Amino acid sequence: MKADVLIVGAGIAGSSLAILLGRQGINVELFERGHFPREKACGEGIMPAGVGVLERLGVADMVGGVPFCGVRYHVGRKVAEGRFPTTAGMPSAGRGQRRWHLDRILFEVAVCTRGVSAHIDSAVERIHCENGRVSGVWAEGKLHRAALVVAADGAHSRIRQQLGLSTRPARKRFGVRAHFQLGPSCEQPPWVEVFVGPGYELYVTPLPEREILVAGLADSHALNEPLEQAFLRWRSSHRILAARLAGAKQTSELLSSALLAGRARAGVTLGVALLGDAACLLDPITGGGITQALLTAELLAEYVPAKLGTDEKWLWDFDRERLVLVRDFEIMTELVLWLSEHQQLGQWMLSMLNESPSLFSHFIGVSGGMKRFWSLGDFLLRTNKSVSFSENQTADRNWRRLSQFRQAIVNLLS
């Protein structure tokens, strides 16, 4: 049976798309060069919008995970907690779950979906072009044809490279992670926590079985000591985290990854759509990678059944909509990275956000895929009566701070 769609890469984006298309009667061939389960350096936080996709796929219970209610930032001595907003039709919490487990569940469901044919340990060697468009791929020395090829083959996508759509990374960073089993008397907070230090950030996610993930993120030029030594120093530098890990047992080996954040020159071309990290790899500091992959897979699955085999202009319609969706994640990522580099300003802004829970919740909602960033403009233009500040601050001072904050956002985005 000839496939309608070939999907290269059976990670989160690829497997989710295969499930969605197979259920709509689309014949799919799914290629994976490795096998599952497998370990991967990942923040392992699924934001509420991503949980919503898992629920619509009917796999949320199988995926499981530990719920978290928002993000807690630690910058110097300042601590600020931002809760996810309540949004109609959207889960109110994210989930922490081991990446290998999430990948395995999605892949197994894809394999069992009618119309999906999966190829394991099958590397796609190259694309096949005819009449000025991509019409298939070569794998294991055999040509596979389809009306659409989807490149969901990750940050180092070979298909993107073969198409000449790769760009220089905007920023070279690296990540390192390990898992820890908390001691019986240690609390497991219901937050994803970000600890900001000089030249690095630590990202802590609650996981099942009283595990936590601790991931370190830093610019590549900032590492001037062995990776293991740097990771230990970072963890020990934050009193709260160090105390939590004092009685914990490390349950996974240290795993590192180069983070070459950036986007493709274009997300589509004739016969091809890029998906997930192959299209856009964001710095993981705001934890939106998994959610972005799930949302964009769902978006593409809305186009394919009605448009496949028609004029391929629809690919560019899809890509424009994908870019709008991803843009909100990009803005929040750049904002948090900027604040991590300007810690004095970051501490001031955290103090201000603590005084405005609704504003902070809006930001966390953008990171969680629940809110649009640009609606913040209307929010900031309202009178201070619309904003919930603590009573011990005067209205004039609050409005002055909010105006300064608004200008900082404008400067950042200009």
C-alpha cells in the first residue's frame, strides 16, 4: 500500500502526527533511525497546552506524570511563584514525566494506529526529488514515495540540511541533566523551578516516584571547567536546592547535549513540511519544547486530510500559522534569557511580578501555551485598578513600575 505521508523521525512530533493522521484515514509510513525506549537530554516538563493535546489524543492517562501548578523562579535572594492561569478548555496544570516514557507511549500508540506502518532502526538516507519537488525518501536502499514528506528528525535534521534550509544557530548553548530520588522526608514542590546563577540556569522538574530532574543550561563559552565539576558547583550554589539534594540519590548518569537554538530558513517547501525541532529549536529555559512539538503536530494534522493532493499553497498557510504559534514561545524564551543575563533587573522584576499575580500568571500562561503574548499589550494599557497589587504599595508607585516594565518589554522586542 502506497503511503500518503512519510514521517521521518518518531519522536514526540512525528509519532503524534502519525496517530492523528492514521485516525483520519491517512496512510502513513513512520521512519525511526533508533529504537525506544531511549534516554534524551530534556527538561521533561509538559506544559498545560501540551497536556491538552495528550488528552485529545487519548493518551494522557498512559503518559501519567506529576502535576505542577506553575513556575517558581530563584534569582539571587528573590523568589517568585507564577501560577498557570485558569483558561477555558485547557488543563490548569503541567506534568513532569520522564522523556523516554513519553516517547515510548506515543510511539507504541502510533504503531498500533490503523494506517500507520512503522520502520524501526531505519535511517532515511536522502530525499528523492521529481519535477522540482520532493516526492519521497530513500531508506535502507529502497525508495518510498508519498504526496508529503514530514521532517520530524530533530534539531540536527538531515532532511533540513539536504534541502538547504539550515541556518547558523542564533546562540550556542549546552545542557546537562541528571535525575535524583528524593529522601523520604524531603518535600517535592509542585512547581517547575528555575535557579538563575552567574552564566547558567538550573531547571528542576518534579517526576513520578519522588524523582526530580535537575538540568543545567549555559552558554558554551562560559564553561571553563569539566562538565561534571561545573554541574556539581551549580547545584551546590543554591541553598534551597542543595538542601533538597543532600539526602537524595542520583538515579541516572549525567547526560549532556549541545543546544543550537535557531529556526529553519523556511518551514516548508514543495512536498515537505518541517516539524518540531527540525523547524524551530528554542532554548529550553522556558520548557516549551515538548508542548510546541505537540501543538504543531496537531496543527499540521488539521491541514493534511483536506489539503493533501491539492495545490501545495496550503503548506505555506500551515507554516504561517505555525510561526504565529511558535512566536509566543520565542518571545518568552528571549525575555527569560535576557533577565537571566541582567540579574539585578531580574530581581527587581521578580519583586514587581510578585506584587502583580495576574500579570505574572499571564507570562506563565504564555510559556504554557495557554495565552497569547501580544494580548499583554491590552493588559498593560489598562489602569492600575485592573491589576492586583499588594495593599502596602501606593497606586502611583505601582503604575510607575508597570510603565517602566512595559517600556522594558518594548525595548526587548524592538
